[in-house]
Amino acid sequence: MNEIKIGSSIPPFTLADQNGNLFDINSVLGKKNLVIYFYPKDDSPGCTKEACSFRDQFEVFKEANAVIIGISGQSVKSHKEFAEKHRLSFTLLSDEGNKIRKKFGVPSDLLGLLPGRVTFIVDKMGKVIYIFNSQTQVTRHVDEALRILQALQ
């Protein structure tokens, strides 16, 4: 399993979004800053809080020329229901089988029961400039991402 570190280029990937459309990361690489966050499960309390926090700061991320991308192993249908229920205004990608999670080297929690919660901040050149890993500090993922992106401007 590769582990992506600060300074690494992110691997190319294509996954289905919550609307069933294929999303190719190359369509935004080189044009926008990226906030790629891996989360355990749609509609669980922590993941809902994290997603709604990203939603609430959506305009601020947009001003920082950043695209928010949430990735977890649930189906397109699950992502669509999650996005509609909470009015999420950003891309959710379905990584069934966790292939992309493995490519990024996102660990499971200590007991191996829950997929990890890790946020990668990627600059316009496709290089990882910051990684935040915390299963429990869900809203800090948003705060840290904003702090890093605003420092770029």
C-alpha cells in the first residue's frame, strides 16, 4: 500500500459521483486547489457533522479556488441520499471496494473496524501540501483545510 505524504503527487483516479456520473480527478487537477477528504460512512453522526461543516463553508472554499471532494466506500445511491438529505453542495465519490482509499494509504481506526477519516489538501500542481488525520475531531478537518488554503492566497 502506497502512502501519500506531503510533497507527493496524488494518483490519477476516476470514480462515480453521487449522481452516477464519472468524475475524473484530472478534470480539476492543475486548475483548482483540492480538498479530498476520506470519511467512514454516509449519514453517521460524525460524518454528517463533517459534511455539513464543509457545506456551510462551501463559499469560503470557493473563494480559495478550492474544490471539495468527499470519498467513502458507500454506493452512489447512498451518497445521493446523504447529499440530498443534508443539501450537500459538493462532490461525493463512491469508492466501493476502497481502491482509492488504499491508493492514498488512508488507515483504518485502531481496531480496524472503521475506515479512517483523513483530509488531503492538494495544490493546483497536484501536490499534497497538507494532511490532517483525525477520526474524532470532525470539524477540525474543515478548519485545518481552510487555514491552509487561506495561507496559499
